Amino acid sequence: MFRISPSEAGTGRVESLSSFSVRYAEHMAVTFVELYRSIVHPRLFSESTRGTRVKIPPAMVIDGITKTAQDWTRAFEHIASIDDLSGCTLLPFAGVIAARRIVTLSRRWCPQCLDKMAERGRHAVFEPLVWRLDEVKSCGEHRRPLEATCPKCAKGGQYPFVANARVGCCRYCGSWMGQPARNVKQDVTDFDVFVAEKCEELISLPAILPPGAHLLQSSVVVQALRDVFFRGSGTGMARAVGELPGQVHGYIKGEFPAPLAFFMRVAAVTGASMREIFVTNAFESTNLSASTHTFELRRARPRRVVTQESIDNALQTALNGDGSKSVQAIAVDLRMEAATVWRRSPNLSSKVSQHHARYVAASAALRRAEFESKVHEVLSSFKGRGIRPTQDELKEALHDPACFLDDWKRTVIRQQSRKLDL
Ligand SMILES: [Zn+2]
Ligand SMILES: [Zn+2]
């Protein structure tokens, strides 16, 4: 039997992992539920499932930046004997773009693209990852909105997995969801098309990186954009893209990654390419683009909808968690200014801050201890070979080109060198 691999890998139209999983079952000539029960589920959960009736969880997201995505990627790399399937998900964007709501729960598709693929044969049909991005509302090529409901039975909620799932087909009635072009006026703006094109560019980035390299982290990117295009002013940047200043400052400080919507707006305003933004930070033009598009203040929900109860709930959840969430991060989730969260729930905010501070201190101590033992190990090895390492040699041996820029890291290196008499 010939092997199959994800369609259009390495391009902006790469197949999503959920589409590949469904197609893989088809390729094995079994239904999706059979593949799931006999091969996928046992790989994901090591406990024996014999005798129990395994159900496919209905709304599962395996194409985003989640633990589930990671588990499914590993599982299918093994099942399909493919080295790296992370490019079929948004996993390479962890820490680069906010994970929350980055992909939609249900599938979306361009009926014309589906039809075009079907013309080349059933084997050529797949669903690209870019259709699952929450920010992408339209097909750039056909300048039409992506669909989310079946043309036959009109049902939405088209989650990718169902017992007899097939790519391009409705999960309820099984109908083909492609459609030829219609001559109706399509409600697509230039900005929609811009976003669709930029998101394809974005999705193709992981494939151009040299082995072992990563995309730049969110805070690094936002700082660079602020400095190059907005003369170092986070507030000016916030104004230009219609974002709350408090949130932009949070992105800059690295408290949480910026969402895709923010990067799309920045790209529109600056004219910078995705590669410049996320890979090189070397911008060809540093003038703001002449785009006349003005952005409304980005608020997913009007302020009044955020009830006292939901603020308190979010804070309480953070308080019961491991402490990794700050009030600032909660405010971003709620799409509010941190100051508003503090004003409306001062006691809980204060408790969350204390909890978060303890977490930050503990993880800093842990990081320091880890770094200390790594430095000790590296220096001992140099000493064993009778070498007194230069800064460059140390940077390389520690795989940490920035270690001499950090005060505390410099101190650790100095202390450990003295200890070993180097
Ligand atoms: Zn299309
Ligand atoms: Zn249907």
C-alpha cells in the first residue's frame, strides 16, 4: 500500500491535521471511527480500552496550539511514519501568537476551492489549515466568504470528527459541500482578502526555517515593530491598530502573546511581510504604509456584557490554578483593561496578583537552579579538558547566545567559574 502524506506541505495551503486524519482513514479503507478505536485512541491513551466502547469526543480541536494538538501530532507521526506533522497544526506558533481561539471549533471551507480540487479526483480533496484560522473569514483566491453550514441540510457546527467523517462532506448528511461559483454579490472587504493572503504566508513560515530554528517570540516581535515603526511608542502603536494600550504594553512586556488579529492589523498598517515580522525582524521599508484603513477599537464583546460574575469567575479560576495567570492576562481574556478588572474586583485581583507573584518567583528560582547546574556541567567539562572558555565558547556550549546580556545569568557564570577556579 502506498503511503500518503499531508497535501501541499510546506506551503500556505498545507492540509490541516484533522483533514489528514480523516483522509488517512479513507486511505486505509476504514471509517474514521474504526481508525480512531483501533489505532488512534490506544496511542493517545495507554490504558487498555478493550471491551469499552470508545467514542470520538465531539468538539475536539487538534489543529491549534494545545496539548491535544501535540498528542495527535505525535500519534499520527507514528501511525503514518512521517517525521514531522507539526506544520499541519499551529504548534510552531506557540509563544509567537496567542493560542486562545486561534482556530475555530468547526470546519469552514470555500465551496469553489473544494469543487476545484474534486475536479482532479477524490484523492485531491483536502481541507487546508488556513480555513480553520479564526481570523480568516474568506477565500483570498475566490474573494468569497468561507462557508460554515452544509448547503444541503443547512446544519452548522461542522466539527471535523464523526464516525464516518469525509473531507469536504457534511458531518450530518454526508453531502458534498463544494459548489460552483455563483453570481451573487459577496460581502468580502479588501481587508478580509488581505488577512486571508497574509495568513497563508504565515502558515508557510515554519517550512522556511532552517532545522532547529524557531519563529521569533511574540514580545520580541512586538517590541521590534514598536521601535521600528512607531518610534518606540507602544501607545502610538495601540492607537494605530485600534487596540487597548494596556494590552499592547502586556504584549511588549511578554506577559502573554499577542493575538493573530493584532498582528494582522499591524501588518496592514506597516506593510511588513510575515517573514519580516516573524523570522528576520529586518524590515525593508520602515515607513507606515499609505493604507487608509482605520481600525475600530478591537473589542470582541461590548464592555457591558462582561458581568461582575464573569470577572469574578475568571479571577477565581486563576486563583484555583497554578498561579501562571496574572490579572493582566485575565483582562486580555476578558478583552478589558487590567485597570478595569482591578476596579471592579479589587479583593480578588489582589489575591490573584499575590498568587501570581509567588508563581513567578518559584519559576524564576527553578530556572536559575536549572541554569546553575547547566553552567556547572559545561564549565566542568571545559576544566576537565584543561580549557578556560571564552565568552563565545561558553555561549555556544550553553546554547544560549544571550546569556551574557542577562544580569543574573552573568552572575551565575561568574560564581560557578570562581567555584571551579577557572
Ligand atoms: Zn476558494
Ligand atoms: Zn448536511
